[in-house]
Amino acid sequence: MFGTLSKLKTHLNDDHEVEYHLPVGEARLALNPLIGKSLTMTHTGNIFCSNCGKKTKKSYSQGHCYVCMTKLASCDLCIMKPETCHFDQGTCREPEWGMSNCFVPHYVYLSNTSGIKVGITRHTQIPTRWIDQGATQGLPIFKVSTRKMSGLIEVELAKFINDKTHWQAMLKGHNDDVDLVEQAAQLIPLIEDKLQALAAEHQDIVIERLDANIQAISYPITQFPVKVKSHNFDKIAEVSGILQGIKGQYLIFDTGVINIRKFSSYEVDVSY
């Protein structure tokens, strides 16, 4: 197979295990059947912007050229920090994109990755967001009507709980299951005053407290790495070894791990 990489495509089957496909150009390679087998990816040295298709010497914002990175709303800082949304100031890079992506329902959630963390995602990205983070459990706790509001709530919860995944710890094994419902019951009262203040300040925005079930997620892994060593196409063109598992956006080889999402738009030759 030959073409540019995109982030791993995922699907949660009836047994709550993630099924993975590797996009290579227009084709998709089913990865679960390849676990325990040899897989080689060789970077040609070419990178093509995922937006405009032009060749670029360096990838920005997971697969963009520099020009597109500076123009696209999806590459703006507020995507990483939604509480800094500046749409109401009239400075959104792409107002139509902002309306269709940021003024739609978003969830605030708890997940169990390298530990318990808080995060946000669009309503269409559950459980995909949890899978991409390597979470073994996920629980939506609030539903709100804008991305900015989800970010404001996340900021308040992050004062009491982590909002980042420690990827190396996540790849070394699975955490024990946690009662995320109980965790939410303990956390939410801590921000109750702030929630009321946000609701009063943004009366046109709905903040809905959810009563959801915990989503369990398992991953196709036969062996976890004892020491996490990262492959990097920018340093060594070939990644090869026995595929031992997949978690989050990482392929786990006996020779090291690689974050496929990080190398979106890299042109590769794949053999197995």
C-alpha cells in the first residue's frame, strides 16, 4: 500500500473492543488481524498538506502546510483551548466553520486514561475521542450548546482533576477500573457556584447535567512495552517490527511505538 497517512479510523465492536484501520491514501488497512505479525512503514520523505494538497517540508497542526495552518479555524489556538473562543469578537478565521463546529452540542466528560481526567468533545465524537486518548472508560457528565461553554466548565473542573493524558503511562498498561459516576458526584459540587455563575452570565446557553452510563473500552494488545521508545519518521524513515498492539492513536511494535496522528499527511509505503 502506498499513500499519505491519516489518523487511525476506529470502531467499537459489540465486545467493547476497538477495531482499527490505517488509512493509506484512499485505502484502509485492517490492523487488528495484523497483530502478532510483521508490519513495515517507510516514509518517502514527502509530506502533502491535508487541506490544500501541496507538498510541504514540515507538517503543522497534524498534517497542514504553514499557510493553511495560519488560515484555518480548525488550526486556531481556541481549538486546543476552547475557553479562549473569540467568535463573538468577530475575529474567527472562518465564521461559517465556527458556526457548524463550535455552536453545536458539546460534552464535558471524565475518562480513565493514564489516570482520571476531564475533557470535552463534540456530540458526534463519543466514543471516538476516548478511543483516541487510549481511555479504558468514559463518562459524559455535562451537555452544553457551545464549545466555549464546554471549555469554561472544563477549566473549572481541571482545578481539581487532571486535564491531560500522560501518554507514556497510558501505553504501559491499563489502569484499574474506576467508578466515574462516583467521581463525578464528588467533583461537580466543587464547581456548583461557578456553574450557576456561568448559567447566569450566558442565559442563552443550555447546561445539562447528564445521568449516563460508563462506557468500557478495550484495546487489541498482546504485550505492553516495558519502556516506551518512540519511532519518528523525521529522524528514521523506516518503522518496522512485530505489531504487538494498538492503543489510542499509537501502534505498539516490539521495536517501539509510533503516533500515527502525529504523522498525518506523511507519504509512506506500507508492507506486511
